Amino acid sequence: MSKKDMFGDEVSLKNTNDFASMFEKSMDGVGRKLSVGDTFTGEILSIGREEAFVSTSGTQDAMILRADLLDADKNLKFNVGDRIEVTVVKTKGGEIRVSRKGSKKSNPDLDSLEDAFDMEMPVEGRVTEVCNGGFRVSIQNKIAFCPVSQMDHKVGDHQSYVEKKFEFLITQFDPKGRNLVVSRRKVLDLQKVENEGEFLNKVKPGDIVDGSVTRMEKFGAFISLGGGVDGLCHISEIGWSRLQDPSEVLSLGQTVQVKVLDMNEKDGRLKISLSIKQAGGEGDPWLMVPQKYPLGSQHEGIIEKKEQYGLFVNIGPGVTGLLPRSKWRDHVDAAAFENKKKGDKIKIQVDEILFEQKKMSLGVAGSAEDQSWREHSINEKSAFSTNNNFGSLASFMKKN
């Protein structure tokens, strides 16, 4: 039986059905995600010195070791274009590794340690015990040694690693399997580089992301952003108030929102600058200082720090001023001021605002000192400049 095609020629229905069947079979599995143990037939696309590549039903090709294409005499048994049946033995990090069906490598449990060493591919191992200088690790029924420095970036309790499974890279290989040395740290470093690449692709400066505090130093706090990616929040970017140490407002393990300020690679390392204070959305509280804390206004504040030359007093979120010792030295309650300590409440009045420098000079609340000269010295321009303040004062004194 036959029918006519679009050009009027007769074609066999049998051939048409065969073609449809072949097309359907060829499309079977297209787009399906491959897993370990899956078997499929692929075309050899290329053969290199160490490895070859085979087509899959998806857009990604699979890798097979050249050794798996040799016959018993170590001669190449296949050519580019040949179709072979293979089994998936490993899928990780976007890579698909296969082995010719029927070979011993088609069983992932029999993966060659030598292949893993040559290809720098991670292998799973179980830490069996702590030993002198490191750990013993069981990998495919072989015992390997992992130095302490290669287990993690910072190793704490050694016993906490025992009986746990991790991925390792083989750094030293003995064909007899008697002297295997492995490193987990190298795997962590590779994963970190991969995660940093993904982070760069999806996050840009200005974005707000979640993180957790992992370490604190005098100069700032290190924030983990997940996947081994971390950044530094400088102490000046932790809060709007001046801090002496990040521990004043942060604690280890604390979850925080941060704004990504900058990202750049230097010496092969990704450096990320973060800000906690800019992630809050409230904005710089100093922008409202002239309105909320005008000259001469009185407020109750909390002493943040006591120095020989005076007291640093916080009068509002992110706003701290200095109450100089000279302001209370001759005060009737001078002894009470001397006994003040960090955390105590104190009543003050605003004597001077240096807006651009984000500094404020405070006085004792209710002081009878004449502040009229300061009102003359503060105008739309000079209110925000130290030099202009002194210039206005000199002019005022000269006229009077």
C-alpha cells in the first residue's frame, strides 16, 4: 500500500511507519536527566589521549576514559562516529561520566582509584579514626591518610570527624594501594570557587542578601553568604553609631541582612564588601540631626564610652555626641559626672553640630552659659562646616 507525498510521488506506508518508529525511538529520553546507573546508546564524538566524549539524549556530552575503548591488546577498538552502549557511573558538578556497558567500570563501586587520581575527580570516603598527624579514611575498601591540615580550613575537635563521610581528592597514589594520601580541603576549595562563580552570576552590588556572622575581628565581621562564600562587613558599616568592637552589637551565628557594596577578584580570591547598616533601609540618621536635635535642645542620652577628655553620649539611633570634661569640671554636680560610667543615663543639651564630620558637641542640660553666639554662627552654609563656624564667631566678636 502507498500514498502520495507533498510532491505527488508515491511513498510506501511501511517506510513511513518505520521512519515514524525510528524518530519516536530517537526522541525517547530527550531532555531526561541522567542518573548513576542509567544505560543509553551514544555516538563517539571525539577521542583524546586520556578521554573521549559520547553524545547523550540531552545537550550535554558524557565523558568516557580512553582506556575503556581499548581491546585486550591495548589497541583502540572504536572510532569517532561509532555508537556504543554505556552506563552512567558519576554525575557531579554538571559533569556526566560514563563507562562502556559490561566493563567493570560500569559499576560505580568499582571505579578505579587510579582513574580518580589521574582525572582529579573526588571520591567518597569514610573517616574511620584519628591517627598521628591526621585521619585514616576508608575509600573503596582501601585505607588512605588525610593530614589534619587537609581535612578542613580550620579543624576543631578531631573526633567529630570520625564515622562521617566526605568527598576527597587523591593527592598521592600508589598502584598497589598501600600509600594513599587524600585531601578534603582541596574539594572544599574547588566547591568554593564554583559557588563563588554562581554567586557572581546571580548577585550584583546593591543587592540585599541574607548571611550569618562567622568570625569577628576589631576591624569588622566576616559574614557567610552560603556555599563557602563569605564577605567582610567593616566595623564602620555595621551600625550608624560608632563602635569599638563588632561584638558590641553582633554575636557569632547571628543571622543578618547585608547589602553588597563591592565584589572584585584579587590574587585569585573573591573579595566581597558588605554593609549591615545600609541593608536596613532607614538611611543615615544624621540627615535628620538638624531637625531632631537643633542647637540648644535638651535630651536624655546613654553614655557609650568614658574617656579622660569627656563622655560619649548616644542621644538617638546612630547619633552620638561628646560631652567634654571642661563642660562639667566646674559644675556644681562635678562629682556626679565623674562617677558616671558606660550605660548610665544623662541629661545633655546640644551645643554645636558639625554636620559634614558627623560630630556633635554637648553641654550640661540647663547650663546658664550664653549660647547666643552659636546661633549667629549657624546658618544655611556654616552650620555644616567647622571653619565657617569659627569664621562667623570671629566676625561676631569683632563687631561687638
